[in-house]
Amino acid sequence: MSAIYTTDEYGRPFIIVREQDKKSRKTGIEATKAHIMAAKTVSNIVRTSLGPRGLDKILISPDGDITISNDGATIMSQMAIENQIGKLLVELSKSQDEEIGDGTTGIVVLAGALLEQAEELLDRGIHPIRISDGFERACKIAVAHLDKVSDVIPWSKDDTSDLFKCAKTSLGSKIVNKCHDQFAQMAVDAILAVADLERKDVDFELIKMEGKVGGEMADSALVKGVIIDKDFSHPQMPKDIKDAKIAILTCPFEPPKPKTKPKLEITTVKEFEELQKYERDTFENMIKQVKDCGANVVACQWGFDDEANSLLLQHKLPAIRWVGGPEIELLAIATNGRIVPRFEDLSAEKLGAAGTIREVTFGTTNETMIVVEDCANSKAVTVFVRGGNKMIVDEAKRSLHDAMCVVRNLIVDNRVVYGGAAAEISCSIAVDKEADQVSTIEQYAMRSFARALDAIPMTLAENSGLPPIETLSFVKSEQIKQGITSLGVDCMDTGINNMKEQFVFDPLISKRQQYLLATQLVKMILKIDDVIVHKSDDQ
Amino acid sequence: MAGRGPQVPMMQPQVIVLKEGTDTSQGVPQLLSNISACLAVCDTIRTTLGPRGMDKLIVDGQGRVTISNDGATIMKLLDVVQPAARTLVDIARAQDAEVGDGTTSVVLLAGELLKEVREFVEEGVSSQAIIRGVRRAAELAIARIGELAVTVDRADAAEARALLEKCAATSMSSKLIGSQKEFFTRMAVDAVLRLDQEQLDEGMIGIKKVPGGAMQDSLLVDGVAFKKSFSNAGFEQQPKSFDAPRIACLNVELELKAEKDNAEVRVDRVADYQAIVDAEWRIIFDKLDAILATGANVVLSRLPIGDLATQYFADRNVFCAGRVQKDDLDRVCEATGCRVQSTTTDLTAAHLGTCERFEERQIGGQRFNLFRGCPEAKTCTIVLRGGAEQFIDEVERSLHDSIMVVRRAVKSHSVVAGGGAIEMELSRYLRDAARRIEGKQQLIIAAVAKALEVVPRQLCENAGFDTTDFITQLRARHAQDPDRFRWYGVDIEEEAVTDLFAKFVWEPALVKINAIASAAEAACLVLSVDETVSSQKSQDPMPAGRPMPGR
């Protein structure tokens, strides 16, 4: 505490730092160890979610909302971690989530394992920066090795079987593996529908996810079009429209209002009647304009009152009101229509086209949705997820998102490594081998890095109910003996260790990112030797 | 202490000179206590120096976390209140503003100067004499740097670039990005060289942070990049890439809205109603038509672009982005040569800018608008990636330091060796010089010479080397043959005493000159103070309604 609270030669205390009594401070190795402790605790929490036999966590938010998840990033962000280092790990898994979308659990487990190894080295008296230097060197070797063991998987618009397998690997650990094939196919189809294959760009905003509680998970489907969570404005309107021409409007069905505050004073009965007439005329005029351009369905961003509603019904114009902004946009993209801001601007070429528009009712509830299908442009798709309860629907959505990210990554870069921790084991062997050729202290750190990589297959085996040490040593020796780098932990107990035959793939960029990010974060944590925390008043 | 009055005979009433509650202390004790305070602050940042220096994690009152190795940043966040110690904070900040690097060493040096002269203060040497000595020593040292500094030939472009890269690398080695030195030095040098070489305005280097990805995934865009702003419905129907776009930059709100907030229109007849509505639409359509008439196909505005305008543009295959940050827009102008227009009347094709390619692209989890291949590219953007926000923040600070160093080095081409070599050489020089000076000055200058050794000493200490061994070796080398061993310093990589100039551990001479000058100034300032008068913090003014005392 000497730096903050000091007494001078005459024993008088003097204050250097503002409100020093409210600050706590930790320095040196003590600080580093406290950080490692915190990080280990956090990573132990998500550890058991790793792999196809990993278990889920239930998280209850302060408001009582329940989330059940197997996704590392989701669990971490919901945990509301207070500790600073813990927060760093949360951000770590978040950035893996944002960048790659998958492998968020693995990265935290790896970072935790690295720190655990670092602790041992610190106990031996090795300078923290030497440790992180060693880790970095090892990481470089591991990443280079990943490139070497990676395989290119061929895919094309017609042959998506390999993409499908990768999506399956990602979905393996999730709750949806009941309908494994179906969800994997949905993920692949959705991405391929929106992907810009030339620029290798995938815009996730074109994929909408809708969930509805009820029904079975197997009822989930990919709709090549848009689902709008609304119903037709009048119950007597037709529920099924073929060859629809949609007018997409962003103006309300009412007499236009100037934005500048208008004021109309009515003094005589005649004037009042005129106003009424004007209103009616505008309505009729509007409907006429819609009819004239050939539209047979109206989607409106705003509402309209009962009078307009009944007029629409009279003129046999089914209408959907209060369609939200993003949905309007998707609808326009899907149907190749243009969003029209004024009735005057309506014309035939601005209408959107869709094969069918129908209103769907679910189960016994009164909930309905409007499904727009067979659209002119298939660039916008909607994933519709069903499930027994809200938690499952949410988790299914998250899982599907992860799987879609995997497919996206493969479109960007179609190199893969083998899952089931085959890549980790192979990297661990490579790092160990290189480490022996390093003459400085970094050798120790590099070996520790290899040990940390081993933690992934061990955890995987543990979660799958296999003896971890036995499994690891068996696979490792087999890899060296046979020289096949695709041997991994057989989590599903199929009797096959070769992940190539089991079709367990991970995108190369995902693995590469895991190693790099985890190493960088560990370096950052190891580099801190002084923590000054300003406690808030209530503590 | 209740005010301070002159010493007066017992019977007379005490004369109150200062307001009640004013704290004063004076004389040598005060001076010593100030020095202790400075030393205490120094101790905090001591361990951050050098390639094996550690970082500090600071959590402030609002719970914001900063992890940093940068002296100026740490000093600022420490929130020092002791007045003498604050001078150290100020010199760190000044060093940051002036040269951008060496902020830790300047504080360390100032602290060490104070530590070395402290015993003279205790022995009762007049502080004025000490100050004179310190100033003299600083002058000598600075003059010596001038003699020693090696000037690199400007004419040879490759050589000049190598110089810049080496300077940037030295500044970076102590930072989190130290292991990716090569990658980031190239980026820093490229960024600076892209600027207008006359002005070197670092504001023209945009730094964007995108969480996710490894730091190796950071990239330098030879133009402008900024995050996609909020967009209205219809945006996704706009085209997202252009070759040779025509860019219009506006400061106009493109939205259907009331022209004046509190205006009111009185309508006499129902028929007029429609006329007003039409008039309002015409206002916005006139604006949109004017923009379109110039042939622009990328429209940027600082103010919002409403859904109507978005859809209008989407209809006509024009890309638009509203609410673009001011500095981004400025850099777009700088890069593409367009002018920001505050009105759409008189908008002509001459106001438009262009570049080779515009596109919207996914970077990490965000969509970015990229303008590349700009004709007047006096600007560039660095997109930083990293695993956590604090991580990227620290990378940004480190990169900023290097950019500043490079900027400085572009102007002055003289360099010295880092790693404590120059300090060791100055220390030897001052020690020799001191012997030729008579009087108290000799002692003071020798003390300054000793203080300069703090840099190599701390480097060793942070790296876990045997400090005494290294320092004595260095002293011996420098004394044996000042010319041959001139650039010998602590080589962290090799764990030995070697010629660092040959190892390309270079720093701009300016950084060192500035560091020594400011450290000496700060030390002199602290030494010249012999009394602190701090008036008591004014308390809350008397709560209302409370009766005034005495009545």
C-alpha cells in the first residue's frame, strides 16, 4: 500500500491519490495469481458444455427470465460476472461469437487451461512475460500446423453435402440434435439462399428467425420468403391468395397530414359536410389508386381505422396493417417490390410478387401468422422454429445461428480441420516437438502450451463419459503411430476414431481464431502486475 | 491549524491572516515530503518500463476498466491530488502531447533526480543551488545528445523508411503488441507516410475498433472506412458496391418533417389542405431531385436520412448513409475531394468526390463502408481487431504512441540508441564533466549523472536480471572506451550488454531531449517550492433556511 498512503519523515500522513481509502490495490505475483484464479473459476463453469455430450446450463436473469443454453457466449454474457478478469473472458467469447459465431466454449476452456499452466510456471519463478512469449511462439507453431493439417472441402451450389456435415458438427452439442439432419439442412439452405457467392459475402440481415411456441421441433421449417407475425386486418378477408401482387406502403390509409401543425376551423354545416366528403373521397381515391396499379394485397407500415378497413373489404383488397420496418424491408426484398411512400407514387412495376400469401393458424390458440411464399426473389428467407416451450425455441434459434455461422465461414474460406479435438491433439504433438529445439526458458512455456491444448480432448472425453487420460494417451499414440492427424476423441462411442470418417469438421478459421485470441488474452492477463480498483460507495 | 499569525507577544490578540481551515506547511520538511510523494508515484509506474515491463489494470469510479502500459495513461487514471506529485502527471502528459512516447521514462527520470538530490536537501544545501546544478546538467546532457545523435540520410527513401520502422519498433516493444512488432510497425509507418508530409495531421489517421478477430487481422485501409450507421427500411435494396462512385457529402436532413417546429398553418378551405401536404412533399422531393441531378450515387450526410429518402435512393440505385460522424465525413472529404454541402440548392457535379471503389463489407460482426483507392489519399484508416475491448484500447494507445514517434522522426532524422544506452553514455559524460567543475555544482551534476542510470537499471530489474552486475558492466564499458562502447546498453533479448545501435534499437533523439528537459524542469519545480498553502475545500454553501450564526 506504500505508494498510495505515505507518511513523511515527521510521521505526518499525506494524501497523494484522491479518495485513497476507497481504493484497493494488488501488486506483483499476487495480482497475477488472483487473476488466474478468477479466470479458472469462470472457465470451469462452461467446461462441462463442451462437445456433443456437453450439458446445458440454466440461467435466471434478475427479472426472472430463464435461459437454457449450451452456447458459451450466451452463458458467459448472462452470468453477470463482476470480476475484471472474468469480464475479459466474457468479452473473449463474445468476440469469438461475433467473428466466427461458433467455438465460444472451446475458446474459454483453452484460455482457462493456458492460465492454469501459467500458474505452475509462475510457481517455478519464471517471469510472466517470458511465459507469454513462449505461449506466443507456441501459438505461432500451432497455427502454422493447423494450416498443414487442414483439408479443403469442395462444395458448390449443387453439392452441399460437406457443408451439411460441418453444420452437423456445430449442432452436435446442442439441444436440437433430435432433428439433427433437418436443422443442418435448414442452416445450409438458408445461407446458400442469401450468400453472394462471388464476393463471398453473407448478409445475415436477410435471414430472419421466427419462433413460435407449440408444436414439435420437427415442424420447424425454412420458408423461402417472409413470415409476418400479423393477421389480415379484417376477419372476412380471404386467407389464401395466389399470385399475389403486393403494394408495400409506408403511409397510413387516412387523409394525408402535413407535418406542420394544421388547423382548420369549421364554422358552417356546409363546410363540415365538405370535410366529410373530402375524407371519404380521399379514401376512395386511395383504394382506387391501389386497385388501378393492379395490386391485390396491401401491406402497410401503419394502421388504418375501421372505416378504411371496411372499404378495403368492400373492394376485396386483403390488407395487413402495422407491419414493422425490418419486415417491410424484407418483404420488399423478397417480393422484388419497392417500398412506396405515397399513394400517388404507386405503379404496377413497384408492386411485389409472391406465389402465395396465406394466413396460418397455430394449434388451438388464436395466434396467426402470414406466410409469404414463392417470392420473385429468393434472397430473403425466414427460418421458422417450433418447440415445446420458449426456452427450447430460443436455444434452437441460437444453435441454428451458430450452425449458419459455420456454413458462412466455409463459404468465406473452405478449409477445414477435424473436430473431436483431433486438431488440438495434433497441434499439441507439433508444439511439443518444436519446443525441444528451443534453447531458452521459453521451452517450458511452449511445453505448457501443448499441455493446455491437451485440456480440450481431456474435457471432451470427460464430458462424454470416457476416461480422459486413457483416451488422450490412446489417441495421441495412435496419431503418432499411424501418422494420421484426423484421429480424435470418439465422443459418440461409434468405435471410429478417425474424424474424417465420422465427418466431424470445424472451419479452419474458427480454430485459428480460438488459438490466437486465447493466447493474446492470456498474454494480456499475465502482463498485469498492478490492480487499482476504485470501489463504489456502497461496498 | 487555525490560521497563521505572526509571532506576537502574549497579550496582544492573534492576527488572523488566512482563512480558517487553510492548511500550510513550509520549509525543508515540506520539501522533503513533496519529494516523498513524487517518489511514491514513481514507484507505481516503475514496473511498466521496457520490453519486460508489466501492465496496470485500473478500475475507476464508474467501473470502467483500463489496462495499460502507457505512462501518461496510467498517471492520468491514478487521479493524483498531491500538488507536487501532480507535476509528474503533467510532465507525463506534456511528453505525450509533445512527442507521444517516453512517458514512463520521463516520470521515472524526474523521480530519480529528486531521489538523488534529496540528501543534499537534507544536508541543508540551498535548493536554489541544487536547481542551478540540475539545470546545468540538463543543458550539458542535451548538448551531448546533439553531438551523439546519428543523422540518417533523408535522400534515400528506403533508408529513411527503415529508420522510421526502427523507431516505431522500439516504441512498441514494451507494449502488448510487442510480439507483433513487424506487422504493426509497417502499419504505423505506412499510415504516417500516407499523410500530407507537410502537415502530418494525425487526425487524418482514423482508427476504428472492431472487437473479434486476432490482432493480426487488423488492417490498414488506404482511404476511409466507417461503420454502417443506422439505416431505415429500404436500405437493403440499395446497391452496396460501386466502381468509381460519385460521392456527395451533405449536411442536410433528408426527412419529411415540419419545416419549423412551432409553425402552424391555418387552412380556410378543405381543398387547401391537400395543397399543404403536397407542398411539404415537394420540399423533400426537390432536395432529393437536386442531389440526383448531380449524378451522385453515394450520398452521405451528417444528419439523418429518413425512410422516405432511403427508399427514394433505393429506387434509383443510389447508396446513402445518414448520421455519419463528423470526423469520418471530414476524412471522406479529404480522401475523395468532395465538399460538404449544407444545402442542396446549387449542388453541382463539381462538389462531388470520387475514389476507385466503394463497398459495404462485413468486418467481424459489423458492416463497414469502405472507400478505397482515393486520388488525394492524404488519409487512411486503421481497423484494429482484438479479443476484448480493453485489449483493442491498449493496442490503439500503443499504436498511437508509435505513430507519434514516426511522425516526429519524419521531421527530424537524428536518432540515438535506446535500451538505456544513451542514458549510460550521458551519465558517463556528466560524471566526467562534473570533475572539471568547482564548488557544490560538482556534487549536484554527479548526482544527476547517477540519476540517469535509473533507465538501464529499471530495464534490468523489470526483466529479472542481476541489476548490479549489469550496471557495473555498463559503467565499465562506457568508461573504458567512450567511443567504441558508446551505444552499449541492456539487450533484453540476449540478456547481455551489447551495442544496441547495431541491433537497431533506435529512438528519435527528440524523445530523449524532451524527456531530459521536462524531467529536469519538473524536478526544479518541486525543489523550488518550500511552502504549500491550500485553502480548505469550500464546503457546501450553507443549507438554505438555516439561520445565520450570531443572530
